[in-house]
Amino acid sequence: MSEKESCTYEEYKQTSDWLLSKTKHRPIVAIVCGSGLGGLGELLKDQQAFNYCDIPNFPKSTVPGHAGRLIFGNLSGKPCVCMQGRFHFYEGYPLWKVTFPVRVFHLMGVEAIILTNAAGGLNQEFSVGDIMVIKDHINMVGFAGQNPLFGHNEDRFGPRFPPMSDAYNKNMRSLLLAAGKELGYNNMREGVYCGLGGPNFETIAECRFLNKLGADAVGMSTVHEVVVARHCGLRILGISLITNKAVMDYDSNFTANHEEVLQAGKDSAKYMEKLVSTFLQRLDLNKV
């Protein structure tokens, strides 16, 4: 873990100013790519990429399936910035560092953020390859006393006690579901995402417990970014690709593994890319 307890406003601003000085792009939408979903970044036109290791104050991504690049460009006519790979609590980063890019995007002028992830399906009606629009989340890491907003509140970003009941923008969710319907996708779902710390996959008892709590899918990311994005006032869309079904039966011989997650992401990448592209074509930030 880092010895620092937080990052100063000036450090966020330093990173934001550095990026703005290095690119002509002025993004209004940020896209965070989950495991196996980095292909979204390759769709950007007139793109300019930066390796995380070259960006001042940026953490480094260490997880297979996360390229570790920040890509600027245009997608469906919208100026975007795309993270090919995110940061996780289980990598040893404190949560303020996991969420560092979100505040940088805010300072760069981003107004909306699309967070994608690979998730395990807890809802027994879900199948591998389903696309779940996140309507709410359960922050289990927060229940355990870890939150990216702990410590001094920087009022220039947002209030001390930000609400989370409306974190996932209702109009953006409806727009994405409509885009899926327009594309003929019959695997669109809507549900509750549960964020855990990882890096181990869940036990059978834990999966049963989370499902009874009301979670439809489970993963090891996204929730912390949502908390910080909501604190900054960004409009948020969350999308989970169901890459494996959580093991709920003690008689099952199946065990979850990361290779399966990456393969499922690869298999469904084109569907996700088309969905997000169509969504951005329809998105009018003045109306959401």
C-alpha cells in the first residue's frame, strides 16, 4: 500500500493539465474497459494513446487483459477518453488511487462516464454473454470500512455526504436498453451489481448469500469508481458483461477462473462495442 493517505487537488490538477497539454482532444465522455473489453478503445477515431506509466501520478495496471493505456479520440461523433485497463483494490492500491483517473477526467471536462466490467452471474436466469445494465450496486468493500471518500473532503470535487440512491443515470440506462433493442439483442438485462475486494473468486456460500441480498452479478471493480464519479457530479452508466455463472451448487464440478472471463469477454467484445457505439450515437448530454 502507498504510504500516502490521499492525493491533493493540486496533484489531480497536475495530471489533468499534463494530459490537456499533450493532446488536442477535449473529451466529454470517459469509458473504462473491464477485463477482456479493451477493444472499445480501438474503435476511437483520430486516436492518441498514452501508456499509464508515462502519465504523471497515474498508477499502473497489473492484471492480464488490461492493456494499461489511456486513449483519446472520437467515437460515434463524441469526444472520448478510454481506459484500456483499470486499477483494483486487490492489486494493493488504496481506493483513492484506484479511483484517481475519475477525478482527473472530471477536471478535464468529462461530463459522463461509462464503466464496463466482467462479472459473475448470480441471478440464475442470467446466461454467459448476457449484458446487464447496472441499476444499483451493493458496496461490500464499503461495508468493511473501505471507501475512496474516507478522510478530508475536497469540496472542490463534491459534498461530504454524496447520495448514491440515484448513482446510475436513469435516462442513460433507458437509452442503452433501447439501443440494445434496436440492435436486436435479446440478452439485455438490468440488475444490481455487487462489488467485492477480490482477488479470489467467491465461495458457494458467499454467492448464495449475495444473491439473497438482491445482487444479480458480482465482481471486483466499478463500485469505487462510481462513488467518486457521483461525488464529482458525473453522469454514470454501468455495464456488466456476464462472463461466467457463479457456482451456487455444492455438487457442481465447475470452478471460476480468469482465463474463462477473458475468453467470454473476447467472444462478446463485438456485441459490446456495437452497443456502446450505438448508445453514443443517441446520447445527448443536454437531455440526460
